[in-house]
Amino acid sequence: MQDPTDAKSIASWRGFELGDPTIRRHVADGMQLTHLGVGFEEMLTCVISQDGIVSKFRFAEGDAVDSPDEEDPLARLDAEYVLLNGAVISLVSALKKLLGGYTEVE
């Protein structure tokens, strides 16, 4: 979070719920959310910026693809890509539903 009147006034939290009284007080005092870490369906984490840019995609815990040490590294990379791609598609679909659709940009 950042104070719009003072670029040096920044507050960061990890592992807090947005309903926490301290966070709510900072919002009431005028601080603005600049980045929000999101966990999606216990399989994916990402960061959403104030501009709506979604970045830093990661599997939520450990390796999403279990593989023995002797597995082909390229096959593992392909499997992780497919899983991450499916998770991102689900995330975008959920965001579209929560936010009421897309806006046409020309």
C-alpha cells in the first residue's frame, strides 16, 4: 500500500487477510493498494497490480508435477507448462465472472 501524497510512505503485509483492522485503517486513512498477492484454488499464486496486471505466477506449494529424478527435464517442463496454463485460464475465467466481464479497449 502507498500513500498517494507521499511516495515514500509504503506499507507491506504478507499473509494477512484484507479484512484485518490494521489494513482497513490504512485504507480509511487514504492509502491505496498497489499490489495484491492472490492465492487461487490452493494451486496457484500470483500478484495483481493496481493497473490490473497479473504477474509472478507460481504453483502454490512445492512441485505441482511429481516426477522421479530420472524423468526427462523437457517432459517435466512441458507438464508444468500445461498445468500452469490450465490454472491461468481458470483464474482469468474466475476474474471475469467476479468483475462482471471484459471492457472493450480500442
